[in-house]
Amino acid sequence: MEGDPGQLGHRLFEYCLQVPANRIGSKTFSPDQLKVIQEVITLTVFDVFSTFYFGDKLHWNHFAAFGCLGRRVFYVSQVLDLG
């Protein structure tokens, strides 16, 4: 393992958060639901960061994308009985 102790400490911290979250999440959510949750969190954090740090403005297409994500969350959370 290469790197300074600060990087190693950061990696250990991330690992300590990631493994319990994966174990807890896999008991509650399906893999599809976990992926959608991950996408929503990632895109929300990115939009907030780009708005406040870079000063970008949110446009109509950002809100349309959030609407599509909202529909995806709804459809993935529904249990369909196709039989």
C-alpha cells in the first residue's frame, strides 16, 4: 500500500462506512433500489456543489432530469405482479 498516513486514514474511514452500509442496505433494499439511491444522491450532491462552488445556474433541463429520477425511484420501488 502506497501513500501517506493521511490517505490511508481516509481510505480506512471510507471502508468502515462502506461495508456496514452495504450489509444494512442489502437486507432492506434490492440491488436495483440501491443503484437508484446511489444515482439520486450522486447527482443531487453534484448539482448542489456545482451551484454553490462554481456558481452554475440550474436550468429547466436540470429540473426535467430530477423529474425523470423521481419517476425512476417511483417505478423501481413498486412491486409488479406480472403473473
